[in-house]
Amino acid sequence: MLQAVHPPDLITVDPEILGGTPVFRGTRVPVKTLFDYLEGNYSLDEFIECFPSVPRELACRVLERSEAALLTAS
């Protein structure tokens, strides 16, 4: 179950990086920031523009995995 929530190829959870806040792998950008942007009616393009250290493909894969995890949860 933890694997689906924090896939290690996409997300890093390390107490040494932002106190263990889940971040995009290879960055210090919290994953929650992407969801905050989308909830605030910002586009994925705007998020990428503001956080260029997060590759578009990485952000898309996190969204896809999140969708899959939510749709398969019972």
C-alpha cells in the first residue's frame, strides 16, 4: 500500500529533505504544491513554469499514479 502512495521512482520521503514532506524525486518541491496549484485553478503549465526543477513528465506521472490509487482504493 505504501508503494502506491509514495512510489520511489516519483516521490522522495526523507526526513533530511523538508522534514520528510513528500517531494518530487530529485527536487525539494513538495508534491502537495502541485495539487494546491491545480485546486487553485492554475494549469499544469503554470506549475511547471513556477517550478522548472520538476519535469513535466514527472508531474504527469504523479498525477496518473494518484488517479490510479484513488480509483482502485476500496
